[in-house]
Amino acid sequence: ITDPNQSLISGNAPEAVSDTGELRRNWDQGTYTINTLRTQAVMGWIGVKTAVLQGVEIAITTRNATVAVQSLDGNPIGQSRNIMISLGARSEPKLGAQAPIYSEPVEGKLFIAAPQGLKLRAWDARAGKMRVVPASYKGGRYSVVLDKALRGYWLFLSVSSI
């Protein structure tokens, strides 16, 4: 970059993609995608769409949401034995800027290619502890159902109880 006033993206470009192809911002679809070996995420207007990334498939019905799958042990997600799943959707305070703050549940399905033998746990804010959540394993992938019964926005797919 020699001229900081020169735009590197055409004014009518529908999207921008990083030189590695790992980051993608699509203005037409209203989405942002991260697709690296250790972080795979989609955010924005992702409802009723399926994002197929490296070993992670994200099929969400919540219209505007964020879903991030990340390795916490430094290995690629497909080899990781400690994976964090972060969810986010629309949140609004009850009155003005006062608590409580109500957050829309993220609903849909996740398919994550990872080693067999991991347990899915969710942080339950009401109970103040982790609890086991059902997840099936077939064909080298975990199938995770996301719905309001999760009562949380952070899940861990791991061998430990965290």
C-alpha cells in the first residue's frame, strides 16, 4: 500500500476476501466468515443458510447470529480434544439500559469433525456450572442441536470436564 487514500476494494464489490481466503466479508449477504484450521466461524444474516467450512458445517435458523467453533489446545479443530463453541444473537435490555438483558437463542445444527470420545458440555448460568448436553457421533462428526433448551451460549466439546 503506497497511497492510504486509495481504495483497494471496488465500490461495487459484493465481497472482500483475504489473500489466504480464510476471511470473507460479503456485503450482499450480510455475512462474515472465518475459515482457519483452529477457528471456524460465521456471523451476520446467517439464518436459513448452511455454511460449510473446513470440517465444520453450520446450519442456523436464527436470522442474525454468530457461531464460532475454536480449538483451545492449539491443534486444528479436526484433531483437537478441547473445542469451544460460542453462540450469539440479538440481545436487548428489559428497560432502557437496565438488567436483565434478554438474548435470543441461537437455533439450528452444527456438525463438527473431531476425534471420537469427546463429551459436549454447556455452561448453565442458572446453575452456575457445566452440564452434559447430548451430541451424536457418526461418520467422524459430532451432530449438535442448538435450541433454547441449551440455556447458554458457550459449549465445550472435550475430554475434560473443564
